[in-house]
Amino acid sequence: MALRLFSWSKGLMAITLCVFLITGHVAALDIGGKAHYLMDPYSGRVFLTNNGEDALPVASISKLMTLVVALEAVERDEVRLDDLVTASPFAASKRGSRIWLETGEQLTLGELIYAIAVGSANDAAVAVAEFLAGTEAGFVDLMNIRAKELGLVKTTFRNSTGLPEEGGSNMMSAQDVALLVRHAMGVPRLMDYVSTYEYTMRKDTTKIPVLWNGNKLLRRYYGVDGMKTGFTTEAGYCIAATAERENFRLIAVTLGHKSEEERESAARALLDYGFRKYQSMELYAEKEAVGTLECPTGNPRTVDVVVPKAFLVTVERGKELDLTTVVELETDSVLPITEGQVVGRITAFYGDEIVGVSPLTVSETVHKLSVPALIVRLFKAMARSVF
């Protein structure tokens, strides 16, 4: 297939440089704690980091992976949210944050997921782990496998809860936590759970306990809708938070604080910095064409290449005019190409730094011409060239 690239609008200049690594100077903010990380989940752009690649104990932030593994199993129809989970003696023995499970007690998987997401319940986490994998150890294997698949290179899970053990604690870098949050945002139902501030367990019986989310920013900071807090003596006070304002989303992670107040202050400082300095800008509206694709053996022969959703990029306030964009299209697509099929991507740059990436699709289905129809097309083309 031939390409007809760079049908540009918005007054943006086309460039041919293709750099697909996030580069540029990343500053640090003096907010205390052992590490922090502030990023845009859509482009992957990092705004602030300090000790972001250091592996540190993260306490109950670990339960984000517990939720991811469980809800992805639900999405694959391996289990259902209304399945009954029976608490083992081992699960019921867990201390710290808990919902006071009794050995043999049965609650639905959905209710236990609320207990993990809202109340950070250790007994619920173990019960879910055993339900899904037979043993907590088997479930931890799934957590570590998923961490590798997601590229979490400084992550090691030893249990489903984040509690310290004789063999060591669950370890993650602030960067890995941010990447896990980024993935978790797209897991069906997960945001509904982690954005819940209050939840009553055993609604049909004792209504005990009433759980309150440890992420107080859900009520105290405009735009926050997740994710997870954690605390142990070793890890200190930790938080991973995500917030959205005016189509601009941030992920803030800060680890190893001395108090809840310091943890919240640090998360606020990170989010304030991001929202104050950066903004989201729409380069192309949903289904807007950015170029065309020539299909000599297809019908139609020429099709618009469009962004499937509005193409939003994150830019520093006041520097909106310094953007450049690049379109890359696949040259070996096999006909037919169906409407909505990904045929390439568009990347927006500020200097050498990527500030946004979007897949590209075709605006309509391109069918493969039959041999007779192709012959007719060739004769018509020859006739036009003669006359």
C-alpha cells in the first residue's frame, strides 16, 4: 500500500524524527518521604521524581495488584462477583486492617473486593487469594507473573496483603506503583471500587463493620477518584493517588512518610504542581482525519485515517504552540481493513519529548476488489492517462 501522509491541520508542522522514549529533565520536589513520582498516565510523561526507581516496602499499596489479578479473573469469566468465598482459618487469622472474618464464613467475592479496596482488609485479601489460586502462595505467584508482564522491574510480592513477613516485605519502586496504577485504571470495575469512600459490610445481617477509605483525598481534593494508601512501621505512610481535572489526569505516588498528615500534604503538593503547571489540549477531535491511506486494490481506493477518540496531549501552560506531530502508518495491512481497525499511530512531541500518542484507524471498511473489478479500475486509469 502507498501512503499519503501529513494531511495536517491545526497549523502544526510535520517532522520525520521518531523518538519513542520519554526523555528530558525531570525535576524533584522537596516534600519529604523516601520517594515520589508524578506522571501523566496517557502519554507516560514524567513530571517529577525523586528516588523513583528505588525498591521500597509499600505496605497495603500491594493490594492494588491483588485487586487487579482478581478483577481480571472476573473479566475473563473465570469467576463471578456473586461467587461465595469461604474464609479459611488462615484467612481469619490475619490481623491489622480486617473485617473480622470467622472461619467458615461465606461472603461474595464482590463484597470481599470492597473490603480490600475500601477497608484494606487483610483477611479479605487472603480469602480472595485462596479462592482464586487455592493458596495465598499460589496467588502471590500470579501477582509476580502479572508484575513482570506489566514491566514492573523493581517489584517483588511476598503476600497478598502488604504485611511484613519474616522473609521480607512486598517491595516496589514509586515508578512501578505509578505504572501499576496506570494499568489498574483500565481494569473493568476497579475504579468503581477504589473510588468508594464508605462501604457497609454484611448489609443483610450485622451491618458490621462500616469501612472508610484510607484515601482521604477522595473527599478532600477536587478530582481525586482513586487509588490506595498503605502503612506499616517499616514502609511508613504511603499513597498512590490519581486525579482528573478538565480532561487532564495525573498519577501521584509518594512513599515512606512519617505521618498521615505528611503523606496527604505530599500528595497534595505533587498534584498541585501538576495541575498548576500543565494542561490537557485537544489536537484532534474524535474521528477527525489526520491523513489518508491509499489502497490500490481496495474499495474505496482512498480512505481517511482518523483518531478513534479525541487526541489529547499534555503540555506546559504557555507552550502550546511549540508542538510537532508525526504520523506512522502500517504499510503491510491485508485487505479487508475494517472500520476501527488500527493502522498506525500519531505522536505529538514537545522538542524531543513525547507528550501524547494515539492509535489511528480508518474511517470506513476497505474491501478487497475482485479480479474483474480490479481490471475495470486499471482500464479506467489507463483511459484517463491517455486523454
